Amino acid sequence: MIPRILAIAGSDSSAGAGIQADLKTAMAFGVYAQTAVTAVTVQDGDGVHIIHAMPPELVRAQIEAALGDIGADAIKIGMLGNGRIASAVAEALADVDLPIVLDPVLSATSGASFLDEHGMAVLKTLLIPRAMLVTPNIPETHALTGVLPRSPHTLRNAAQAFLMLGARNTLFKGGHGTGETVCDFLTGGGKEWVFESPRQETPNTHGTGCTLSTAIACGLALELDLPQAVKRAHAFVQEAIRSAPDMGGGAGPLSHKHKG
């Protein structure tokens, strides 16, 4: 059977991020992807201009239809939109025994907010404890834990804070950091793994978080263990940045054409 994932996320009209990036990533990995759309957004390289959240009952119905028929081997959760949608997702997945990769999308790089206070509460109490892996960037880590992970010491403090929220494994993404090296730091079960690549000076980074979390979910669907899935996803994203087509103004999309 073809490996399957379910991507629960928002739609990006520029197709650089959101479910469009999820579908392209899954195709590169040879994985079949279904989607549950949480919001429709109007985006381009300059930012997010309009966000229209889906009715929560529609989001839940999409999840139930996907899992009830074709099914899935792993689930990726991205943009939720608001607390009512986050609650609907948590309810739909309450009895689902599948590996979940949770990308806690709180805001766009341009500053647009993707989750309200109610949604943050649902994320912390219901979704983070359900996930196999949580993949926050530096600003998301700060917003969720109050810890700004700028050093090995503060990174481990943040890992402890996520552990107290119920996270089993956390991947701290280093794309928002500084220096010549991008470092993704995976922690869980008392173990640590570091994935490093030279930092690429380019504006074409739109959708890196979506692509990374979906690539990890694809790896899990392909029955890789978590460190292997993260290693493969890290390498995929770096190549997607390197081979980006340099389209549009502002933050351009990645290239998902290479094999995952």
C-alpha cells in the first residue's frame, strides 16, 4: 500500500506554504496526502493579506472523512486559525492512534497572527500532549514557553518547558537564528540529536516550516524512526532552498521537485 498522510493546515494562495506545500512535499517523498483545510489565506511574497477561517464542523468533517475512508499512516498539523478550529481538530483526533507531527504555526514571518489566545490554550493542553513531535521555531518557542532559545543552556530550558507541557519529542528549528550554520535540535526520551547545514543567504524561504514538518510526517509514514525522518527532512528542506526558483517579490517559494 502507498504510504499515506493527512495534512491539517491552511491554504496558501501563493502555493509556497500551507497545504499546497504539504501536497508537493508528499509527492516528492512518494507519499499520498489528503488534506483538511482549516483556513483560506490570501498570500504573496510580501505577506499575508486576508485570512478566512473555515467552520470548525467542516474541518472536523474533513478529518473524519479522510481517516474513515483512505486512512493515514501519519498526520501533520499546521495552521489552525483559531481556538474553535483547534478544539475541533483535537476532538476529531482524540481516539486516533497515529504519529502526529505538530507544527505550532502562530504567526507569519510578516507578522500576521494565525492563532488566538483560545487556540494557544488548546495547543498547550490538548494537541501538544497528543503529538509525537512538536516543531517550533525560535519565536514560537518563546511564545509557548517564555524561553528564548539562543544558547545551548536556554535550548535545554525550552526543551524542559515543552516536556512539562506534555511533549514527547521537540524539534527546535534554527532557521530564525543567526550565524553561518542552521542548526535543528531534536530532543526526546532523554536523548539529543543535532542536524546542521550551512546557512543559505536567500529570500526564498517561504514555506520552510510547512515543508519540514510534512517531510517528517512522510518519513514516519514510510516507517523511518524519528531521528531518521528528521535527518531526511532537514536535508530535503536545505536542497529545496538551494534549488528555489526565485519567483515573485519578497519571500519566494521553495523547490519541491527533487526526490525526498
